[in-house]
Amino acid sequence: MTLQNLKYAIEISNCNSFSEAAKHLFVSQSTLSAAIRDIEEDLGIQIFHRTNRGITLTYDGEDFIKYAKEIVERSQYLEQRYHARKTIPMRFSVSSQRLPFAALAFTRIFQDMDSQSYDIAIRECDTNSVIHDVSAGRSDLGILAIHDTHMKSLQMLFSSCDVCFHEIAPMKNYAFFRAGHPLSDKQSVTLKDLEEYPFVTYDQGLENSHFSEEPLFYKILSRNVHVCDRSTKIAVVRKTDSFSIGPGLTNSNADNFHKGQGEILAKPLEDPLGDLHLGYLVKNGHTASQIEESYLNFLREDILSLQSSKES
């Protein structure tokens, strides 16, 4: 049974006639009859009832045609997908932790493109997935923020996965909460200030907790809210007295981000938590393409801009 035979059976079913199907397919009726006979012998079923008035599908035939159409449609999709890629001039994929500046740099790449066709992707995911996306070649770049205390163990993992980490800049951690939060009038906050409020954190799984793009706070783990994506974290922080800690969290009013005028405020932490090392992963031996270099340049610019706004 071949893909071509499935196409023959579908056309015969559409035409309710061997002769009409033969005309549409530019083949002989004997070719179609032989194709259907081969399918019926392979599967041990009868597909068509043949009468003087024409043909109809048997019960097995109706079931067969349904699945045959699915197979043919999937094969056509594969052909179109990979034939189309031959004409697409640009392919780029980046995997990132839930870091707003990584997404912002991607949107700048998207806006900067002048090509009529391209194939690009960004994947926000947990740290382990970022590493394995780059290692497996699913993504060209991986964007990570790694805490001081975890750098050594992650460097060992990078080596085993045949990837290399390049640091762009160290980043401080800030506390994020809504503008109407009870702590919103403070110029800076301590971990002691935050203890009575729920802590919203990304779920990395128990076995991979050290992979987090956020520092861990063992003194304030009595009230945790675990989320898997950035939009959920933002929604929880905006609507409750919870807080988040990290290098950045998208504000709903991006122009006023870190300036005390948006719905989500960024406050300096008085407690020393150590820097986060912001950088990118590439496969060992990988040579960056022009679009990758452009993305990294945008990322550096956005990080510098973010750091400047925090300092002001």
C-alpha cells in the first residue's frame, strides 16, 4: 500500500466512479482497479461496493477513506512546509528563561526585518529546557540569568551538553509589586519587609530548583505562589499584595517601567543577594549568523537601558 494508492482511493470516493476518477488523475481504469485491489488484499477489507449504477463505500471503506485523507493531508503539509523553507531567506530561533528583555530584543528583530518572508521563533521556558534546546539544535541561542551560587554547577552541565555560556552583564535583583502595595511608598525594601506577603515564583520542579532565574529565599518560603509563565506572574502581582524578585518584570506601562509611575513598581533590595549573570548559550563551535548578532546587540542595548533606568 503506497501513498499514491491512497490518493487514488480518495479520488474514486470523491467521484463515485472509477472512470471519472481515471479522467481526473490521467491514468487508466485498470491502474485504479489494481491499486484498490492491492489495498484491499493488504488490509483484508473491501472498500467499494460495485454495482451497475456505480460504486459506494462499504462500512470499512468509509472508515478507511477517513484515515487515508488524514495521511494524505499530513504528507501534503510536510511537502509544503519543507519546500517553502527553501525559499525563506532567514531562520532564527532563541530559547529564554522568562526574561522580559529577551522578549523585547526579539520584538526589535521582528520590527527590523525588511524581508517579505522569514521563519523565526522565541521560546520562553524553564532553564533546563533552554539548555537542551540549544544543545539539541532546536534554538540558535539560549538566554539565561544565573545566580552567583549556581554558576559553577551549571558550567559543568553546559560542558556535558556541549554548549558554552557567554556573559553579557551582571544584573541586580529587585523586588516587584503593584503600585498600591502596602510597601509601595518605601524607597527600598528588605527581605524582612517582604516576609508577610506571598512570593510569586517560577516553577522549575523540585529536582531543578537550582536552575531558577530567581534567587531562592529560604526565609520567606511559607507563602509561595508557583507559576509557569510571565503573563500569569504579572497578573498575580498586579491584582494582589504578592511580590516577585528578579532582574526584571514586564510592566503594563512599559514607558514608565522602573520610574514609579506604572502599575508594577521595581524597588531596590537592601539585602545583598548576589548578582545574576545575564548571558547567552551557543553550541560549541557555533558561528553566529547576522541575525543572531543583531539580536544580541539589541539585547545588550535593552539591558543597558534597563540598568540605567534603575540607577536613575
